[in-house]
Amino acid sequence: MDPLAHKIQLELDNLTNSANNQKNANFLLAVSGGMDSMVLAHAFLELNQKFGLVHFNFKLRGKASDLDEDLVRRFCD
């Protein structure tokens, strides 16, 4: 496990331990398609966490917004 994924796992363990011991929690990640949110999604995948992704394309940045949406769709596929 890479160091970032390990740190995320420790934080998830702390979060689920403080939330009524829900070790099998599901997460919904809001992702922009930017590097930070996609790295987080990749870490959840690597950690075998149960999660879903949500992405909203508000079309505020033209073609760049569409490219972000496409990246998120390909990641989900």
C-alpha cells in the first residue's frame, strides 16, 4: 500500500470508529475531475472501500469542463 493510501485508510478508520463503529461504511465522493479528487478516488479503489462517485458538469469552463466529465466517466467504467 502506498503511503498516501495508508494515511487515508487511517483517517477512514478514525472516521468509522467515531461513527457508531460502522466498519463497512459506504462513501460517496464528490469529484471534480481534477487531480486531487481523482487521486482520492484512486486511493479508495486501491483500499477496496465501498464508494460511489458523483460529478456535476456546470459547463463553467467550456471544453475543460467536458474533459473533466469525460475523465470521471472513464474512471467509473
